[in-house]
Amino acid sequence: MINKAMELLKLQNPDVGGLYCSTRGGSLEFPQALGSKWLQIVHDGINHWLLVAKGFAMPEHVLVYDSSSASKVCQRVLSCMSSLQKTSKQRMTYVVRYCQKQGNGFDSGVFAIAFATSFVNKEDPSSLLYNPLQLHNHLQSCFDAGELTPFSSSICWSRTRGEKVETADVFCYCRRTDYILHSKPDSFEFLCFIHYFYSLSSRFYCHILDLAICCNFQY
């Protein structure tokens, strides 16, 4: 369902980056999302889907739209986000945005699809209230027609209270977080570990050097 929806969104919006096959996130192998705007539906590795987006709103940050009541983004999703963003900075910045919450434990996928569909139709999911009773029927109708159209929704006040810019450290030339899968690393990952620890030591050295220079200037 998720991959079929992203395939349709990509066909209808070829200028939007991301929208990769979701299975690539299972091994943390998302390539960098290209273009000024991109979308990706990501799985948390347990039983939940959420949408990450860039360039549609607050373009300087990666945005997270999560229909669950979780207050924090899990490390696996942060790793996928860092691969997609591949920032040149030492830290990736992101914002968990307000969006409608699901009323059960199994509608996260259809909500993530609805959020993504709203974006490509120039609507912000943060200001929309979807009709949960029509989500699945509308999605099936879209699949039958071979085209994703906006889900039934109404305008609501966008809630920004509690939203804040979060950061996650990224390392190495792959610009990923330090989250790894519990499996035997391959040769590329060993090289990545070397760069990771070098990055940590270099960052520590630079902080010490900055402190020393600052102290010297004070005298």
C-alpha cells in the first residue's frame, strides 16, 4: 500500500524528490533525496509509519508528521532522515509538526499517505482535519483510478505551540546519525565507523582548540 501510493505520487509529481521504495529504509539505505522539495514515508521498524518532508514549509528544517501520540522521533527514523537530508553541517535540524492523530493502532500508513498527498496539492497537513471514516475508501478509489487525489478534509487552526527545532548529530561523509542495525557490519560500515570516531575526536579537538584560542585572547 505504502509503496504503491508513493509510486503514484512520484508519477504525478516527478519534480518532488524522495518517494523511494520504503524497503530501502529497512536497511537504512535511503539515498539522498534530490531537489528543493522532497517527501518520504518512513517505517519506525516496529509497527508505525510517518511522513518526513523538506522544502514545503519551514524549508530550512526537515519536518516530521506523525499521527501517533509519540513526543519524540525514534533513532531509526532519525537515521533515515539523515540519509535523505545528507546535510553538510554537523547537525541535522528537524521539527515535529502538529498534525491529526489516529484514533487506533493501525491507520498510520493511510494518514502518512494523506499527509503526503496534501503536500503535493499545496496544502499543509498541519492545518487540515481529515475524515478518518473515509480515508481507506478514498485510498482504494485512488488505487483503482491510478491517481492519488486529496483526501476529504476540513480546515482547522494550525497549532504551533510546543513545536521547536530539534537537532541530531551526523557524522562521516555519509552524514548519518550514529544509529546502527544490530547485525554484522560490512566493509563499508567498518570504514564508516572509522570516520565516525575520527569525526568525534576531531570535533573534541576543535572544541579544545577553540577554548584555548578564546583563553589566549582574554589575556
